[in-house]
Amino acid sequence: MNEETENKETFESAYKKLDEIVTKMEKESLDLEAALKAFEEGKKTAEQCRKMLEEAELKLKDLRQAEND
């Protein structure tokens, strides 16, 4: 997945993907390699979600500030 594709993904789809990864890791017996791959993908997806939430928070702050001006 390249950076352009990551930017187009919605928070909801990224969060769903993260949830699916966590569920897979909890319910399936994964070998070490598969578990590491799932963990890496989960970490990357969690970081995407965090960035999207930070951007949304900044937008809200800007809107509130503009409202008060």
C-alpha cells in the first residue's frame, strides 16, 4: 500500500481492518511468521488511525477557533 492509497482510506475502513487483524490474532493459531506479519500490519494500521484522529482533532480546533473569532 503506497502513501497515496493510505491517504484515501477512511478512518472507518482502517479501524475495521485493525479490528479484523486483532480478531485474527486472537482467534487463530498463527505460526510465528504469520503472527509477526499480522502484528506489523496492525501496527501500521493503528498508526494510520492515530494520524487520522489527530488531523480530525486539529480541524475541530480550527473550526472552534474560527467560530470564536
